[in-house]
Amino acid sequence: MGEWRSWLARHVDIVKVTGSNPVSPTTMIKFMTKKEHPFSFFKGFLSGLGWSIGATLGFAIFVALVSMILNLLGGVPFIGNFLANLVHFTNEALKTKVTLTK
């Protein structure tokens, strides 16, 4: 309780010297009346859990829609062939890899 009184005294001194209010009145009221909620950890945990579940479901729906659209356009075999060629060229490059020695 003494903390906000010392803050308020410093704030009043600043206003007297400069003639202007450096802090909005709502900030001062929030600072003076702020109380820690006993379940703030659980509130944060549940909000994070809800966000992560929502993000996961949203991503799953997005991937399903993109897959359906690519399937309708015939793009899925194209992507599969591209990835197969990429794996093939990577394996060939690993077989012919030349090691550098000092």
C-alpha cells in the first residue's frame, strides 16, 4: 500500500515542476486499484490451451480444404512426382558425395 503512495507523491512532484500530467488518470487509477487475481495462472493456462486447440483445428481444416482443391484440380499427383524426384536426386547426390579432407 505504501508503494502507490510514494508513486503518487513522485507523480504530484512531476506535475508541480513541469505543469503537465505525464501519466493519464486511468493509468493512475489502474495502478492504485490493481489486485492480483488468485486464479490468473489457471486463466492464462486455459486461454493458451483454447488458443492452441483452435489453431490446430483451424490448420487441419485449412489443410483439408487445400487437399480437396488440389485433388479436384489433379495437382496431388504432380506434387507427389515432384517430391519423388527430389528424394531421388538427393539420394543420388549422397551416393556421389565427395568428402573434403585437409
